[in-house]
Amino acid sequence: MIDSIAPLREFVLAMTERVDATDDERRLFGEGRRHLARLISRDDWLPPAFAAPRAERYAQYLLHSDTRERFSIVSFVWGPGQRTPVHDHTVWGLVGVLRGAERCEEYVLHEGRPVPTGRHHVMRQGDIEAVSPTVGDWHRVSHDWDERAAVSIHLYGANIGAVQRHRLDDAGAVLGFVSGYDSVVVPNLWDRSAAARTRIGTC
Ligand code: FE
């Protein structure tokens, strides 16, 4: 069996080293973007269970949380017609599209309230963008592809599923929310037996 999860393990290692070295958001954006670009440049490592759409709404699967919760990695999956509420993040984050395309509706804060700009942009496979209270934190994301699910990989500066955040309800009121995760297990990054067997085989 090949070590197909290796790109994700290498990303975890790289980001662990980055957050050990700095907590400066601009540096983490720059370096995180470079490592995330490498991760999403190939589409052969994400286990299917973490790319599965859900019938009722978009899915968010935890792929990894740093043991000190300094960062987390999440796969988001949108089926056709699915979208998030208008929401913020409250921590730094990078979003990279692995599969398909997503539509981002843009919001700005005006007198403490998120207001739609009327603009949107479409992110396609390989595109990466940043969110944070510093660079712009409010948006709505929706599926924008064909009849297949779209998948993006998100890197956040906290254990994002447990962070208290904000969203707009249908009437435009700002509500608190904690997203949680749709998964109860994480991918096994640590089965290194294939590499170990390869070494034994060459003795
Ligand atoms: Fe978001």
C-alpha cells in the first residue's frame, strides 16, 4: 500500500514548524499559502470519506488539529445548490480549492455590521484566498460547479470548529455560532508501515 496521505502529513509538519517559528499573521499567510498551494496541486490524497457531500447541507470535516490548537485543517464540501450562511471567522484563515469551484459573495464591515458589496468572485481549482479580521472576514460561500461536489481545503489559526463566531440570519441579524465538525474521526496520518516494509524489503 502506498503512503497516499503523505501530502497531508507533510503539510501538517510544515505548518507545525511555521507556528513554532512565528505568530505573525502576514508571515503565516505567506508561508501557509506556499504550503497550501503545494497540497492542493494534486488531488490524490484526500480520503473519500472526507470529500463526501451531505444531502442536507454543506459538510466540514476536520482533517487535523494542532495539539495546542494553534491551527486546524478542514475539508469543506459543497453539493450543488448548497451554501454557507453569511459568516465571519475571527481568526486568520487560508482557503484553497481542491476540486471544482466556489462562489464567494463579498461583504465589508460598516459601523460594525457586515454589508454586502454586491460583488462576488469565483474560486477555481488551485485558487487560494485569505480571511481574517485584518484582511476581511465576512463572506458567503456557495457551490459553483457542475452537478458534482466542490471541495476546498481550509487552514485556520485555531481549532476552528470550537471557535465562537458570527453569522447573519435570514432577517439580517448577527447571531453567534460555533460550527463544530461533521466528522468524528480524522484521517490516519501515521500509518508508516508501507515505508517501513519497503526498507525491510531492501535489506
Ligand atoms: Fe468562510
